Amino acid sequence: MKNKLIFLLCISIIAILLKLLSLSKFLVENFYSKFIYKKLAGGLNKLSGKLSFSLGEILIIIFAIIIILFIIFTIKNLIIEKERLKILFNFLYAIICAAIIVYIIFMSIWGLNYYRMPIIDNYSKYMEKQIDNEDIYSLAEYLIKDINNLKSQIKYSEINTNYQALNRMVEVDYKNIFEEFNFLNMNYSRTKPIKSSKLFLYLQISGIYNPFTFESNVNILIPYVSFPFTIAHEISHQIGISYEDEANFLAYLVCSKSEDLFIRYSGDFEILLYILGELNRDEDYGYLISNLNEETKKEIKEYNEFWRQYSGDLSKISEKVNDTYLKANSQKEGVKSYSRVVRLLVYYYRSKNII
């Protein structure tokens, strides 16, 4: 009993120290994210990247089986054995210790990135003027012009929409943003296809990053127009970007700087969806849409219909779990944080004198 309490106390102290470290964005950014995480993740994702399959996906299944067997074993002992209080205590002790250990590992190899200096701080001098509808409409107009231009070129070009081909291209394209965001420069590996992609459709998940195996995974059954953007989004988590709006922001920049027309189109397409979701359905909205080419309008409709067919109780549970997870990790807006990429892009293009 004494040894158990000492062990619990030790891991609790470690967990508390990690939490205290997370209170200083300066320390997290300069001591952890830019140094420890880069060395740790940069080395280990090379190892996991050599595997053609998702190790994380397999470990999740194994972990789930272990938990189920442990619960069954405990229930069996509670029924058969006489010392039920002792069995119950051991069960609760094991659960508490496991939870603390998982927390320690998570924070040490990834979770502290949730408390690093936000990218938006780079654009602080462009934040004096508040963002209004005019800014968002200007951003939308800029994207629509680019989308129309790209779509007209795509018609007469040979476009590759294969996941593996796009995976290789986006992996190379990612190096383009390190010129502007040098502090993010580190080793990374390409994404991996999710074998259980059909299940993830019902969970409304396009991609997922597994911090325990340093793997970025992509649902290969999503609409192909989403492939480049989703690949870039998941790689951004791999290089230490935890906030979802920042991951979307970097994904867009990676796509926008690509020489491939389809990759650039994917970035514009996905961000336009976020922007349209932020705008009121008024005359100005109608005017914006009227300027969008018919093929992209059709793609947006098909995109929405695609995800609607997989919407249900499972997707609602998945959204709630993700919302809770994000809020527990310093993203107060939960799943709504994804759309905050619009705010980041307004500041970014202000810095470029585009809007």
C-alpha cells in the first residue's frame, strides 16, 4: 500500500510540474516547442514514417481491447472473490495511475504545444483595427477570383487527384513555408491512409494526428478536392502546431504556394467554405456567390451533400468528444476554433497589403 501511494504521489508531482510549465508560453515556446519537441518528434517521426501503415491505428485497437478485457476481468473478480473492496480499490487505483501516466506522456511528447506562443502574435500590429464584415468580404472576393482563375486553368491541364501522388507533392511543398516561418522548420514525414476510413466518415473526421506515434493520418474516402488541404493540415500538427485554426492557416499557405494548380485550388476551396460559414446570408452574400464559377458551386453542393449523408448520432458524439478535447487543451472555442482561420488570414493579407 505504501509503495502504491508513493508511486501515485511521484507521478502526480510530475503531472503538476508539467501543468505549471504550461502556464508560461515563453518557456513552452523556447524551451519545449523550439527545442525538445523538434528533436524528439523530428527523430521519432522518421522511424514511424518508415512504416507504410498507421501504427497509431493499430495501437488504438489494442488499447481498446486491453481496457475492455481489464473491465471484464475486474467484474469477474468482483463476482467471484470475497475481498471486493480491495478489488475495487485496485481497479480505481489502476485507472487513476493510467490516466496520470497517459497525461504525462501526452504533455511531454505533444500536449505542451497547446500552450506555445500563438502564430497570430506575429501579426499584432495588424490587429489594431477590428475585423468587420468588409474585411471578410474582401478576403472572400480575393479567394473567389483566384478560384475562378485556377478553375479555368485546370480545365486545360492534366490534374492528379490520387491521394498518394498528392501526399508526395504536399510533403515537398511544405518546405516553402519554412522561409516565412523558419521557427517551424523541422523533420516531418508524409501522411498515412486510415484503413478504417469508412468509420471515420461517420465520425465526420477527415484526418487525425496521433501524438503517441507522431503520425499524421488522412481519411482516403473524403472528397478528392479535400486531399491536399487535409494532408497539409495534418502535417502541420506533426511540426508542432496544435491549434486547429493555425493548422488550417498553414495548410492554406502550403497549398497557395504550390506550383500544382489542383493543390492551390484545394486550399482556396476549403478556406472559402469557412468564410462562407462566417457570413450572413444577405444580398452581399448572394453577390459573392454569383461571382463564383458554376463548377465550383456544384462542387460545394456535392461536398455538403457528401458529408450530410454520414451525419447522425455517431457524428454528434464525435463532435462532442472533439469539442471537449479541444476545450480541455486551451482552445476555448472548441470545434468552432477551426473557423477562426478566417481571422488569421485577414491579418495575414493585411500584412501583405492585399486586403
